[in-house]
Amino acid sequence: MTAAAPLRVPAPARVARPRRYVMCRPEHFEVSYAINPWMDPDAPVDRPRALAQWEILRAVLEEHGHSVETVPGEPGLPDMVFAANSGIVIGGHALSARFAHPERAAEGPAFHRWFAARELRALAPAAETNEGEGDFAFAGQRILAGVGFRCSLSAHAEVEQYFDLPVVSLELVDPRFYHLDTALMVLDDTTIAYYPDAFGPAARDVLSALYPDAILAGEADALSFGLNGVSDGHHVFLDPGATGLIAALRARGFAPVPVDMSELRKGGGGVKCCVLELHHRDTSTGESGSVAGRTASWAAEAP
């Protein structure tokens, strides 16, 4: 008797949703200091190449139906290109960043000024150290948040109150992955990819419980900044060197779109670091469209 062949379960159909992104052109990009393990001030930076890679990323995002707004960079702020660190924007409410290192401190007010000129329902500067989407990842009905290097638990409490969304704190333990967005990527509201060894034991347990079907990346893909990517729910824009992750994404029904950001990696950033998302908040799921705490007082000052 011949054994029956195992059934192959097809990957679910993935749906791309148009996104609104914010980027900052790297006209002033350089590595003049070292505040993460990837930065080496003695290594030369090819700024024209960095600009070309950035332009390709913006064009690719727009070709896939997404809108991109551009924040002008400022002299003396070489890391402004990493717009993901500028704040958190969900449902028209924005919390601008407060950076951990003095070298980047002026970026918070620079981006805050840009946010203030937008049509936002509410805007506030972070009171606690908070490097925006570097450590906070909006995942539909919750916010995943990194702690350990650039962000504190008090910042998590501030974000939870401001956006009226539960914040899940995840300890980062490997200094190579100093921001959450270097070790974890939200693919859609219910699916993530992450590198387990970047997290402490308790964080791994939490992620395993919340996302039992998550895509687990290996060290080589994480070191290639493969998890520092951007997903629209179907297309996943990420580093071409993350070959294992690219194969895993395809097997799960996602469409990887490789984009080389190797020159900007010299500053410790990849695709996601260069992209801040202006998140839509779907109130049809039962989530409140309002935010708690001090947001009401800021709403009157928002443009």
C-alpha cells in the first residue's frame, strides 16, 4: 500500500495596502562619531552612493503605490536620514522623538517642527527617551517596544498612555541590535519576523505566545539588516543579503523586494531606518479613535 503524499497548505493571499511614508534625503550623511557597533568614523563614506541608494528606495516605494513625503535634512545632523527614529505617528497623533545620545539630540526638535506643519490631530514631544519607530513597532492592536539600549520602560508607559494602545515591552540583549527595528519586522497586523537571539528569555516567551506562526530569522539574515525592512502587507522591502529570510517570506506568501542600502548601513541603518510610516488606525476593529491622557490638550495646538 502506497502512503499518501502529505498535503501542501497554500500560503495565504497577502494584500498590499497603500502606505504613507516619511523620508529624509541624506544630503548631510556621514559617519563622524560612533554611537552603535556599526559606526566607524575612520571608514570612508561615499555620500553620492548613499544618495543614489536612498533615491532608489524612494522610487521603489512609490512604484508600489505608496506616497513618500520628504523632510529636509539639516547641516550638522548626519543621522537625520534615519527618519524612522523621528517619532511615532498613529491615527493622526504624533509623538516626536527624544534621543538617547547628545549627537542626535537636535533631530527631535527638527522633526517636531516638520510635524507641526502637518495636518495632525495631536502632536507632543516625548518626555522620556524615545527614538520613535526605532524601538516602537505598531502591530494593529498593540505596539511592540524594545528596551535595553536606547529606550526605557518609562518611555513605554508614556507611549501606551499617549496612543491608548497596549505596549508590549521586549528586552533587547545584543548590542548589535540596539533598536527593535534591527531585530524585528512587522509584516502585517498579525504576522512578524524576528531574530530570537536578539531578545532576552522573557521577551522570546512573549513573542512565541503572541506570534506562534512568526518567521524566525537566522543570525546571518539579521546581520544583513534583513529585519530592518518595511512591509505593506504583501511586498516586503528589505536588504538583498538576507537570502534565507527572503526565501522564508516567499514561502509564506509575501513578495520580497530587495533594496540595497549598504552605504547607509555604515551609520547603522537599513531600509526601515530610512522610513517612518504615518500609520492609519482602523477604528472598525473596535479600537478607540481617541487617545488618552494629555492628548486632548495637545489637539487644540495641532494644525
